[in-house]
Amino acid sequence: MADASDVVTAGAPGDSTHLLRALLEEGSGMKTYAAVRDPQAIATLWNRAPGDVVTLAIGGTLDPAHSPPLPVRGKIASKHERRGFGRTVVLVIDHVRLVIVEGPAMVMRPSFYTEVGLDPWRADIVVVKNFFPFLMFFLPYNRKTIFVRTRGTTDFDAAFSLSFDGPMHPRDQVDDWRLRDRERRFGPDSGASVPGLPATPPHLVP
């Protein structure tokens, strides 16, 4: 499952709890690997030992407006220090194996999970936070891909509420991209000064 609303490689914080909440509530009986970024949870858990049962709220610390913190109770399976991800704790919450990271939750390769002892072959659901490169890396494991839109930074619908300095497809009618592309690259008065580009798109020539 690709969490399309929380794609870290596209600028999302990686702390969304929407999909995780649904998997905990509705995915009983399906072994699931998921991830969340939460530096505060890591600070709380780091001095605890594997095997300890803990209760805390996770996620939503970086972007609570999009994703409220989720209260959970689980057992610490392991702790790790990893390059790029920082301190990492694996928490077992019923059927979910949750990888909590201190740094960016850039879940794109199987190694994100295998490095902490989670074998993708043994999971029914593996959550990634990436739009499409994961398809190549997970090719040996993947039998079905589901892109999930919840609510978050990388929702495609966000383009309809953002401000742009010109028309933007598909929100606005855009008949030709060349003129706008030239203006964005070289300024509104670029005219015919751009080598290889006509001053006016061909279909607009009088």
C-alpha cells in the first residue's frame, strides 16, 4: 500500500496516522508493516528495553493539522540506530509491526524493513511512503499495489487550493504550455531571445 497522501520523497513529513489507524482498526488478521516519523516518541521509547509494553500517542507531531496523533499500546520488539533514519524503534501493535523513526520515514526500498528484522515475504501488507520508484525495488515481493489517498501534504487535490503565478492544469484551462513554460524559465519578457524557441507558440501566430 502506497500512502499517497504522505509521500516523504515528495516533501511530506512522514508522520501521518490516517492509514495506520485504518489498518489497526480494519486489518485484523493481516500482518502489516508500517512506518511513521515521530522524534518525540523515539525520545520517550529510547530508554525502554525490548519486551517492554508501552502506551503512548504516535504521529502527527510534525503536521498535526493533517494527521492527529494516534494513541497505541504495544511491545517494543527492537531498537536500532540507522544512517539516514536516525534512531529507530520497532513496535508490535497487535497485527501491525510499526517502524518508528527519528528522521525521515522514507519508505521506498525493502531494506527499510529488512534492516530491522522484518521480512516482506512474511507480511500481508507492506506500507510505503513513495509514489512510484518503490514498484521497482519491491518487484520481487509485490503481488498487488494499492495507492491510498487519505488527507495530507502530497494529496493531488492540494493543487486546487494552492496559489500559482499562472494557470495550472487540471484546475485551469491550459491550451498550450510553451508560452507559460518560457515565461517561468526565462521571465515574462523573454520574447524571442530564447535560443531555439519561437517568440510565439506556432498555433498562436496571427
